[in-house]
Amino acid sequence: MVQSEALLLPLSLVGIVAASMTAALAAGRRSMDWVGVVLLGSVTALGGGSARDMMLGNYPLVWVHEPYLLAVTSVAALATIMLSPVIHRFRNLFLVLDAVGLVAFTIVGCDVALKGGQHPVIVIVAGMITGCVGGVLRDVLCNDVPLLFRSELYASVAVVTGLLYVIGLRIGFNPDLVSAVALTAGLAFRLLAIRYRWEMPKFVYERD
Amino acid sequence: MVQSEALLLPLSLVGIVAASMTAALAAGRRSMDWVGVVLLGSVTALGGGSARDMMLGNYPLVWVHEPYLLAVTSVAALATIMLSPVIHRFRNLFLVLDAVGLVAFTIVGCDVALKGGQHPVIVIVAGMITGCVGGVLRDVLCNDVPLLFRSELYASVAVVTGLLYVIGLRIGFNPDLVSAVALTAGLAFRLLAIRYRWEMPKFVYERD
Amino acid sequence: MVQSEALLLPLSLVGIVAASMTAALAAGRRSMDWVGVVLLGSVTALGGGSARDMMLGNYPLVWVHEPYLLAVTSVAALATIMLSPVIHRFRNLFLVLDAVGLVAFTIVGCDVALKGGQHPVIVIVAGMITGCVGGVLRDVLCNDVPLLFRSELYASVAVVTGLLYVIGLRIGFNPDLVSAVALTAGLAFRLLAIRYRWEMPKFVYERD
């Protein structure tokens, strides 16, 4: 991992907390019980990295190696229940933290694949899996078509972040600089996409 | 595996049969065909152990090493079709067998992780995954929000069983005694929870 | 892999393209965006082989080793969007290509497990997983009960193809001959099943 690890670890933790809390709210919308809230929060927050490592054959999984992460996701999910009467006031803060998580997860995922000596395409895919699969699991477990497939620039943000990161390192720029640029650009892209409701064109097919 | 393996293996088989049969009934409620019944039964009965081993990087998976288990799950699922006209009379028996399966799966799952030298928290999580993921796969494949997340003490029973088991072994009690106590306590907890409709508090969040 | 690999590779590519295109149409029926179309196509086309290898502990996954496959699935999915105004005219062609894919995937999956020294039952199951899991993932991500469980001879075709293949090799026939016979018989079975609407009997259970 590059030297910017010192920055990426706390940002990943922010992402883990934000992912667990948004999943807890999704659980609350379906009136799940407290155990369901904790499980859905933990699966959402840790599912992306787990999927990446299970696809790359990269063991142990992060939370198996660092079980304290399960405490982080559980506390974040339970705190969401306590905070639920006031949490809507922080909606914009959540959107920002979730975006920070997406971008940080993506770069961490790229790093893991880079250290494994993977092809650049797989490095970017590993970043995207890390950033996006948690939310897909959350939506499948809530019995929704995953938001990732329907709208919003989410996977696209991960791809752009990963591309900037991989190309920057390939060119030979300083890794810390590359991380910082990819993080900032990815975050700006995501927030602008939310602010201005950017969407990918949709494919509508109505025949049977 | 502790010496009580002589007891855990038959109890796990009971759990595998019960899980396949309840999944077959769920398949019948959605009018699946016979192949679907066998597939759903097998995935439900063997999915928990498979998920645990894929997360721990523990190969070969149990059913890959012991293919006869696929025959057990298939026969159990097909027998359910034959028995369906009278099976509702055995509803209470099923609830008991399913509870036996949950508790036995949990202890077996803890054992696998213990043998792998995992952290106590991961041991308990491995037990819970073994006991609970099969039912989650069944519900996702039936297009339901997993029952595990919605109500009933199911994951909680797995956690309590795992805790008793891990703490008992840590203290240094005889492994057979610890297994027996964890099994009995977990089973009693589950059956009392069903009988008296114990539920975890729910988190209801209605804002968008 | 047997010498008929020269035939199986192009047939598998046909299957990958057909799977990605049918998944893209399913995405279009749910008005997914272009990114969702590419993701759903890729997951469907490569999910069966990935599930097989993750269950067998067989790393690296095929697409991690051959990243060009991600380009194939992405281009196939995007081409489907372009071709959508006329694609219904080729409905029968798609059914044939999808059947070719199912049978080719099955034989490739059997081969992978055979090379890993697996039990014959696991060889057939590995073939079925390779042929069928992609469609299950597509249906789960589209929030449908998997078609595989509901009707049509699909898993059955994979099992028959795998059985012919494994038994033929066991008897000691020439591997190329065995591949050709299993391919042809599986394909004929699938096409006849579609043409004459063969179905497995259904299990209908209406009690709670």
C-alpha cells in the first residue's frame, strides 16, 4: 500500500461507518429488528471488500483479520437507531460521507489488486467491486433492484477514480499525490453528480 | 473437532434434512418445479457451511468433500413433495428439527473456525453464518426479504449458542460437556422464543 | 482440457455473448441505465464460471486471468442497446445461441472439475453451476424468482449433458467424440424442450 495509507485508513473507516448507517436506515424502512439492522449494516459496510477478496482468492478477508471492524459496523448501525429521530437533518452530511466512502473504498480496492500484481483492468474492477458491491448486497437483501443498476453515477465514479489512480501511478507520479488527486476528483465528480442530478442514459426495452 | 463430534454429525444431518424440507415447502408455495425444489433444498441446507468456508478460505467445501450430502438434500426435498399432503400435521416436529439444525450448525461452524485458529469473535460469527446463511439464501431466491432480518430470535440464538460454546471452552471445561450445554441451552432458547413469540425490538424508520 | 478445447472455446464465447445480450434485454425491461446494462450482462455471462471456481477454490477466476472477457461482455451488452429496435426479429437465434452457451458452459465446467480430480457427482454439479448460476444471478439482481427454479428444462439439460460427458469419458471413448456427442445431445434436448414446451412437474403447496 502506498504511503498515503495514513490517509486512506481513516477515510475507509468513514466509509464503513457511513455505509453501515445508510444500510441501517434502509433496514428501518422495512421495519427490520435490531439484529437485522446490525446484520444489514455489517454486510453492506464490509461486503464490497469481502467480495473483492473472495474473487481474487485473497485470504483472510479484512474483517476476519481485523475483527474490530465488526464492532465498528455494529455500533454504527445501533447508533443509527438511537439517532433516528434527528438523523434526517444530517441528510447532506450522509451523502458526503457516503461519497467519501465510495472513493476511499475504490482506491483501497485498487491497491489490493495492484499489490496482487493484477492486470490494470482487474485493478479498476477490484476498486469498483470494493466501492459498489456492499450497496448491491444491501438492495438485494432488502428485495430491491440494486440502485447501482438503475440510476445515479455511482459505478461510474468508481471507474473514473480507479482510472485516475491507475494511470497516475503508471505515469510514475508520486503515489501520495496520485491518491490525493484521485480522491478529490472522484469525490467532486460524485457530489456534482448528486447536486446536478447527472444520470447515465437509460436503456428502455419494452418487448417481451 | 471435539470428541462430541459423534453427536454433532447426526445432529447436523438432522439439520440438513430439516433445512432442505422447509426450503422444499417454500419452493412449493411458489409453485417451483421438481428441479427447483431440489436446488432450493440443497442450497438452503448446504449454503451456510459453504458461505462460512468460502469466507474463511477453507477448501474443499464440505459437500465437495462429501458428495453424499447432495444425495441427502435431494432425497429430503423430493420426499417433501411426496409427503406434502400430510406434512402440515408435523409442523411442530419441523420447528423442533429446524431448531436442532440451527444449534448444531452453529456449534459445527464454531468448531471449524476454532480449528482454523480464528479470533473468538470470528468463531462466533462463523457459527452464526453456518446456522443462518442457508435461510437467507432461501429467502433471497424466493424473492423475500430474509426472515432473519425481520423478526424471530434466530441469529440471536446462534450468537448465544456460540458464546456459551466459546466461553465454556476458554474456561477449560470438558469439550463434550460444553457442546452438550451449548446445544441444550440454544435449543431451549429457540423453542421458548417460538412458543412465547419472543421478538427483538424493531427499528421503524419512515422518512425517505 | 480435452483436445476438443479448440471447439469448446469458441462455443463458450458464443455462450458468453448470448448470456450478456439476454441479460442486457432483461436490464432494458427494468429501464436500467447503460452502466447497469453492462454490469448485469457481465455478471450474467461470467457469474457461472466464477461461482464454480469460488466454490472449488480454483483461483484465479477466468475473467481475472483473461480480462479481455470483460471487454467481450461489455461490448455485447452495449451492442444490445444499439440493436434493440430490431433484436426481436432474432428471438429464435437467441434461443439457439443461449442453448449453445448452456451446453458449452456445462462441458467446460465439467472439464475444470475433472482436471481438479473431483468426484463424478461434483464434476456434474460443477458443470451445472457453470451453466446455470449466471441466469440465477441475473434474476436475483432483477428482483425475480430465478427462472431456473420455476419452469423449463434448463438445469435438467445441464445434468443430462454432464452425465453423458462424464459417463462417456469413464467408458474410455475418445474425448473429442464424447464432447461432440454431449454437446449435440444437450443442444437437441434443450431445443426440443423449448419447441414442445416440455416442463418438469411442478410442486404446488398452498398451506402456510
